[in-house]
Amino acid sequence: MRGLASLLVLGVGCRGDVGDSAAGRPVETVLAATGWRPLPLSDDPWAAERPSGVECLPVGYDVEGDFFEVETDYCPWGVFGQEVQADVAAGERLRFVFWHSELWAREPAEGRVEIQVGGRSAWAERRAIPGPDQVDELEFAAPFALAQGDRAALLVTNHGLNAWRVGSWTVGGR
């Protein structure tokens, strides 16, 4: 897996609608960076969009420090799952760090990362390729309630030799 030098050089920004309903709640992990596991095609919520003949090799994803990393040269369409670990009310503040290396491809393209919970999109990003390294410290209001045990799915897809990293989602604290 690639190193963390980019994270140390780049600034970190904050975006999104930030609610305050979790004030005083202890910090809890909602989705753990270490919890993502490959989903079989039969459980892929994006299967209808999946290009034919695309394979995600095990060497293309792993935990890298505090992040789940997908390297798209080995895993151009990766779908991973885990269960939600803590209840979250709609509007409660969710936090996580999302970043990617410099985005490169022979032809212009678009990268996409999305997390669904219970079959509904909870967060999504699309990035133009080529593009620079980018680190986002995200803080946003949960778009709907998440229940412990709900199934979460993560999609990472693009063309080119790129690395995408997703940190643990947390709630509470501040």
C-alpha cells in the first residue's frame, strides 16, 4: 500500500451540514475502517451498474493505518460491507476523514465513492480524474437514522492507478 506522505502535506477542510444533536454524547464508532469486507456480487447494491469482466483482486484493498484503502489499479470496482456499530439519529453529526492520492488515468474519467446504509445513500463523492491529492475531514448531519446492525455498503470505482482511503465514521464528542 502507498505511504501516508500526502496526508501530512495537505491541509484538511470541513464541509457539510453540521447538526448539534449529539452534543454531550460520548464518541462512538459507527463504521470502522477495519470492518470493511468484500461483498459477493449477489449482495452488491450497485450490481446493475457494474461493468462486465471487472475484478477486484485481494491485493487491491486493505487497512492502511487508520484507513480502509482501495487501490484501483487492482480493484477498479470494489464493493465492501459491514454492519453499523451504533445507533445514530437523523441529524446527528457524523465525522470521518476521506482522502485520495493524485488521481490519474490515460483518459479523463470520474472516480466515485459511496456509502449506503440499509439500501439508502448516506454519503457519496465523485471526483474528476485527473485531479490533485485531496484530504477531507468531513462532518455532516446523518441524512436519516442509522440503527446498530443495519447493513452498510461501500463502493469505490474509477479507472486509473489511484488510491482511495476512508476512515472510521464516528458520532458524538464535541
